[in-house]
Amino acid sequence: MKTMRKTLLAGVAGATLLAASSCLAAPVPINVSYQPTNWWALPYYLASKKGWWGDVGLKVSYSTFAAGMPQIASAAAGSWDVGATGSVPAVLGAAHYHILTIGISNDESATNVLVATPKGAAAYRKNPAALKGHRILVTANSTGEYAAAACLKKAGLSENDVTMVNLGQSGIVSALSNGTAQYGALWAPNSYTLESKAHGQIICSGKDGGAMIPGALIVRQEFADKHPELVARYLAVYLHAVQWEKQHPAQTLKELEAADKEAGVPIEPRYAKVEYQRPIYNLSEQLQIMQGHGGKPAEADAWFDKIADFMHAKGSLQQVPKASSYVTAKYLQMVQDNPKLRAFANDGSH
């Protein structure tokens, strides 16, 4: 008990010291890009509400997007510095816009899903191969499309056996709600909206199809090269929020509901509980995933290489970048090596 108290006090003391030292200089501006209402976006909401950015000497502004590809494309103009996105956009960002993946926001394999109207769901459950010849509405170059492809493969089909129709998430929800389409690919919380308001049904997830779908913490390489210490501070805030979420489940559920309502896609308490089951990773877990061990490549490299192969096969990538060229634990290691940042990242008590 005495040891536990000393550990807790040390963490609090480290965070307090970090906050005090950050006040000695004016906060440094940093622009964070993300997609509101995602489970992995909650750390940004919490960090702003609770003042955690200021604790590490950052002054944040946000750029928000409805999907990953417009978010990634905007990096060409330098409109944001760091952020989070889906793994499919992160791969395309690495190939075309010099985007680095510097951490994992969450495991969203179970919440990127193939959905259907009740009629479509009944046909699928009777015979999954019945999908052949149908239209499937997808947001192109997204984790939703990656999950849909995994589900098709599970059913013994490929994308060539169906007609993939590109549509934004809200359009997919509308089309399935009014019956103009039977099948679509959604990610949470859009899938929850379809379930609760239009009796849509989830028929297969990326996880069901054997696809690991991580979310990516990202940075523009140009910004990272110029300001590595700011990237480390950004990660420390995100990881502090993750640790807080792990230690405060009841409060996290309430904050998630409030954040999604503010972002325009309210979530029911039952779905907030589902979201909370999605794996998120603290500093030590991040390092375990992002670094190679015993001569073996990093686990994250294998995940992103599989996604890149998928994007190449469907024609979205002409050349396949190796994950080891853009997935890096460098900035996580900077957090680990800095006593103040490490203490802050690991302290989820406040």
C-alpha cells in the first residue's frame, strides 16, 4: 500500500512539475486534425475540456473532417500538424503526402461493419454468398471499405462480385434508412444510428472477417522533422487522456455521450458501453505494439502492410510503401525517455 501511494504521488508530482514548467513560456500553437464522434476522438474533447494541452505548454486549434481522405488530402496545404485518422487513410497519406503513423488510437476492427436492411440481413444470414451481384455502399478508401472487403472474402466473394458505390457515411445511413439500398459499410457511431433509427442490422464486422483495423495517430513529416518535441508533447496529452479513460469508466461513458452529442451524432448509453469495449493503448502498450522485439518486426508494421497490400490490389496505390518507412515509435520513445512527459502520460488520476 505504501509503495502504491509513493508511485501515485510521484506521478502527480511529475504532472504538477510539468504544468509548472510549461507556464514559464507562452503556449506553443499546434493544429490537430481528427474526425469528431469517433471513440478515438474522445481524448481531444477531454484534453480541451480539462486543460491538458496547457499542462504541456501547447495551445491547440482543431481541424475536423467527416472522413479520412479529405483529412489526409488537406495535409498537402499544411493545414494541420498532428492528429488521428483511420489506418487506410494513414497508408494513403504515407504514400502521397509524407504522413507518419506515430501511434495507435484504438482497435476498431469490431466497429467497422457491413450493415443491411432487415430484408438484406435475412438474405445474408440464409446464404452470405447472396451478396453477389448487389450494390454495397462504401466510403471509398476508408476502414469501412477495408472491413467490407474482409467480409466479402469471408463469404467467398471479392469486390469484383459486387458493385461498390462510393458514398459518404451520412448518405449510406440515409440510403439504407429509406430502402434505396440494402447493404453498406459503416463505422461507429453511424452504424448505431442506423440500428436505432432505421432497424438496420450489422451482418459482419472487420473482426469477423479476420481484418485487424487499427486507428492511427499521425503527423506531417515536415512538422515532425522541425518540431519533434511538440510531437512528443502531443502524444503525452493523448496518452494521458487514454490513461484517464481506463481509470474512470463511468465518467468516460458520460463524457463520450456529451462529446458525440456536441458533434451532432448523439449516442445512446447502451452504445457508449459498446464503444468503451474497444481496445485503447497506454504508453507501455503503444511501445509494445510499435517497436520490434527480439529481431521481429513491430506488430503495427504487419497490420499496415496488409492494408497497403489491399489498397494496391484495388488500384488505390501504384506502389506499396513498407510500413517500416512510415510507422515509427520514435516519438513515443521520446515520451518514454522524458521523465516529465512520461509521468504525465502515465498519470490518469485527474
